[in-house]
Amino acid sequence: MPITERLTQGMNILFIGYNPSLTSHAKGFNYAGKSNRFYHVLYQSGLTTRLYRPEESPMLLDDYGYGFTNIVARPTKTAAEIRKEEYAEGRMVLLDKLTRYRPKFACYVGKGVYEQFARPKNKVPWGFQSKDIVDGVHDFVAPSTSGLVRMKLSEQVAIYRMLAEAVKTSRPN
């Protein structure tokens, strides 16, 4: 299991990224890049009650039932370095993880992550998708929180807030 992966049965949310950044892989913590907004977005959207630091990311599994994985396990500087064969293998591995661990929500952190996994024929909207890939696991497409993304923080937070509301209204395991 990659060092940044956190999985358990019946998670509330499984956050799915492209792959670990070199920084996250070196530090062993998810979304560890200095310019990554992930933890700010979680806090401001209401997904967490306080601002977590990247080194606290393992605590999110116990505190909230939030797990982490990626469609590709190999760390790279950018997602552009991921090869098509790695995505093909990653699709099968991710499908197995979703089926085995059955999170309530699968949150794809980046539209491209979902597109690589689901290979949809139509344009993908932000938020919940009309058809879930794994029965009982609700697919949610959110913007990447990378510092390279040009979307305003307030826009990212608004999209993640939809997920926060769904988590609040879902029943406990």
C-alpha cells in the first residue's frame, strides 16, 4: 500500500487524486505541497471543523472517516507524466478498492481523475454524477486543489460544500 494511502471499510469519503506528488510521497502525507489548498477547502466547505495540516492527514480517517487513494500510485512532478498504461491499470485497481471498501462517497479531486476512471462520453459536471459507477458509492467530481489550478478558492469551496452537505445528511454506517 502506498504510504499516502488511507483506506478502511465503509469510509464516509474516499478522496481520489491522480497520483502522489513528489512532495507528498517524500513526506508521506496527502496534499503536502505548500501551494495545495486541499485542507483549506475542507475546512472552509465544512467538511472539517478545523484546519488540518498535511501531516495530520492520517487523522482524517479516524476523525471523519475520510480516506485517501489515487488512480495511479507512482509519484510524479505533474499528472502529465502519467502514462496511459498506468491509467489503464489504475482503473482496475481503483474499481477494486471502491468495491471492496465501499465508501459512501467517492470524491474525485480533479475532473481529469474522474474522466480517466469513468471514461464518460459526455462532458462531466462538477458535483454528483447522474450515474454511480459502483452501486451504493456516490460519485462526486470536485476541482483539484493544486496550486496550479486557476479556479478561485471561493469557487472550489462552493463545490466542496455540496459534498459537505451530503455527508451531513447521510446516515451513519
